[in-house]
Amino acid sequence: MHDFAAGLSNSGIEFFDESVAFCTITKADLPILKQIYASTREAELSMTGWTDEQKQQFIDHQFNAQHQHYQQHYADADFMLLKAGKNVLGRLYLQCKKKQLCLIDITLLPAFRQQKLGQQILTWILNYAQKTAITVTLHVENHNPAYQWYLNNGFINYEDRGVYQYLEWHPNAT
């Protein structure tokens, strides 16, 4: 683990909102992490005609698969909960390598979306990348509204893999 939040704290780049804490996840956080994940699937599941039990089984299965995948494939990543006091705002997963920062996931709970917090977090990450001259990479599903948001924030598409678009942001491009 890189301890990205600590690295940012030591970089002189201040986060915009001092009330937001970046906390390393633990097993005790799995229920809230599942809730955060479920919030990303609500619209999709509302169109299935499934019972609540079927939807929950689907969420359980998909969350567990995603969580396990992230833990295995990004073992050295920082997996963080975003908190303000006792309130959980969302999750932020980052993998920092020598010349690249992979934004694995940024998800805010619905109550905290559309309030500029996501933009503040992304700007914070990009400021860090600019200062340290590293590229930021990510992949996003085609239908995800965040796809256009990333493009609007200076990311460029470097690979189309059907369902996913692979994007990168270069510090010298701004």
C-alpha cells in the first residue's frame, strides 16, 4: 500500500474540505462498502422486475466478486472510505506506481453526489499528479455518466475495449 492520502498530506497539496477524512478500509467496513456499491446499481436493478431478495442476492454476488477482484489485482492499492465525522460519504480506491496513478474507483453515496465533492477529489488527485509529474489512468463503462465528466476534466481516451473506455490524464497536457 502506498498510503496515498498520507503522501498527499505531505506533498503540500491541501484538500479543499478539511472535514473529509480518507480512512483505510477494514473488514468491518464491508457492509457500508456494499451499500456504496449497491447505490451504483439502483437504476439498473429498478428495471429488472426482480424481487428485493433477487436484487440483494445479485448485489451480494457482484459486490463480493468486485471486492475480491480489486483486492487481488490491486493488492498494493489504497482502499479508502471517505468520511466526514461519523458520516460515510463514499469510497476512493487508488493505486500509485512510480509514474502512474490508477484511479480504480471513486463512488459517492447518492446523498453526497452533485455537490462538487467528487470534483474536489478529482481536482485534488490531478493537482498531485501535476506536481509529481505522473499520469492518471482509469477505465469507465461507456454508459457511465462519469465517462463524459472525465473527458471534461482533461482525460483522453487511449483504448476502447467494448464495454470499457480506458482513459488517461497527462500532467503536461494542462
